[in-house]
Amino acid sequence: MHKNAIFAVLVSALGYFVDVYDLILFSVVRVASLKDLGLTGDDLTSTGILLLNIQLAGMLIGGVLWGIYGDKKGRLAILFGSILMYSVANIANAFVTDVWQYGFCRLLAGLGLAGEIGAGITLVSEILPKDKRGIGTALVATMGVAGGLAAATIGDIFPWKTAYLVGGGMGLALFVMRLSVRESDLFNTMSDHKDVRRGDLRLLFKPMARFGRFITCVLVGMPIWFLAALIITLAPEIGKTLGLAGEVKASGAVLWFYGGLIGGDLSSGLLSQFLRSRKKALYTFIAAAGIFTLAILNLPAGAGADAYYHLCGVIGFFAGYWAIFLTTSAESFGTNLRATVTTSIPNLVRGGAILLSSAFGLLRDPLGVIPSLTVIGAITFGAALVSVWLLRETFAVDLDYVEA
């Protein structure tokens, strides 16, 4: 690959590293930071879910806005603006004194981070040879999810305010690195055609088949965030409900889950290249993740916390199809909509965690913790498998086209 392409992959990977670091850091420091702000008991759970939902709402809104901006102004425009907003928000987060200030910083951080992975995957997909796209995006995701490990380690060792300052500092350093990245040639070529509608949301709804394609891409990624937002974030509560021996810590669950994701993202990308099929790789990983999710929700009472952590690692491995899922999304749409959909889809998936956590809140009292998670998981994984079946195979398709 050309050195410019390699540098673009590196910068995109580091962007995803910062993205995941921030998302997972909140799960790790949730209890400590909220206790420091004076919260106790059940408020630690309810307020934690509220703050997570605020951040995810920011990502949902930002994903659409950054995507439109990227199709109109370029992929690099997203990469510069998003990381700067995130960095400022995280540095400010270290100085909050109440929950509402915390929520405002999480909202701004969510808005900023919303552009990261979508813009990176779009740029990498457009600059790499079509038969190498899967490898490039897998490397982005593999290096990126290491941010989860960094968050679990730094959040567990250092005070929560220091951990947020580290995230903001990394973002500012990445902003400087991006000054040397070149724009996608496909975007530059499209920009020469002034009659092409770029970043126009109306194109998503007409014809309706295109909107259906968009929704199926979203549903394919939902199991990943069911696992991250519920099975991992609520690990302490799940461990108590199951009656596991020893305390199950969110930091331990995060560490094992994201350790598994590193291997899974690389393996799913390589499997897709070997099979020359995105769909076969997606089927394999989604089905296996569903099976092991059932296993973790049915651990016998008295099992050690280590059993939970080990299954988190296995689940993380099979949840590691994020790169292939995003690559498929990027390959499913033309250049004039590619940034819009590839940036909004992962954030719709993340924002979908609001619905998942809300559903859990509604079902927890009448059904119980474990039955409610089982029901939500079955619906989420089932919808994902059906959606993969509905999508067309996109391996090595030509991306030099626009949506009419």
C-alpha cells in the first residue's frame, strides 16, 4: 500500500482508539465518579444509565450531522472537527462538580466522538484497493478497541478526573497528527461534479429500498451494543443477581471483553478476506456471540467471578465483527452518501442502546434481571441475523459510484 494510505489507516485507528477509550472509560469510572459527586445506592445505577444515554444521544445526533458534513465538505473535515470537540469536552469533564455538568460534558463528548469511526472507515475504504479494504478496516478496529483496554487500566489505577484528562490530551495529540492526512480521491472526483447531491438525507428515503438497506445495516450491529451497554456495563448487578462467588467488577468485565474484541476484530476481517464474503463472516460471529451470551446469563450460582470474566472474553471475541459490519455499510452506499451512512449507522447502533437500556428498565421489575436481558438479547440477535440475510454481498465491490 502507498505510504499515504498506511498513514490514513494509522490515524483512523488512533481515532477509534480514542473513541473506544472514552466510551468505556465511563463504564469503568461510573461508580467512583458518581460517589465523588455525592450519589449512593440505586442512584449509582439509575444516574449512570441516564448519563450513558445522554452521551449516546449526543452520538446519535452528531453521527447524522458529521456524516452530512463529511459528504459535503470532505472526510477530513469530520476528522478535524470531531476530535477537537471531544478533547475540549473531556478536559472539561475533569472539573465537573454536579451531575448536570457531568451530563453536559458527556453530551459534548458524544457529539464530538460521533464522527470518528465512520469518517475513518469511509476514508480507509475509499483509499485502499478494493480487495484490501477488509484488512485495512480490521486493522483500524483491532488497534481501536485497544482503547477499551487502556480505559480499563487507566480508569482502575488513576483517579477518574485524571483518566478524563488523559483522554482529552490524547485527542489533542491526534488532532496534530491529522494535519498530514490527505483527502480521499473518490471524494475529490465527486466534488468536481456540481450536479451531484451530496449528504442529502432525502436520498435515504427515496427509493424506500435504499432506506431499508440503511435500517438493515443498523440492525446488524445492534448485538454489539447490547453486549457493551448491558452485559458489560451492568456486570456488577448481573453478578449479584446470579449469586456468583466474589465481586464482579465492571473494570474486569471491560478488560476481558475488549481483550476479546481485539482478537475478534482482526479474526473477522481475515475470515472475511479468506472466505471472500462479508456475509459469511457476519453470520459466524453473530451466531457465536448469541450462544455465549446465553451461557453467561445462565452461569450457576456459586460460580466464581473469573467464570464471568472469561465468558466476557469469549463474547468479546465474537462481538468483534464491528469492522466488517462498518465495512459492509460503507460498501453498500455511493460516494455522495457514504460518509452520511457510515458515520450515522454506528451512532444509531450506539444510540439504540438507549432503547435497549430503557427496555431493560421496563422489564427488570416484572421479569427480573436475567429473564429481561434474555428476552432483549434474543430479539436483538434474531433481528441481526435476519438483516444479514437481507443484505447483498459487498466483498470487493467497486465504490466509484453515486446514489441517484
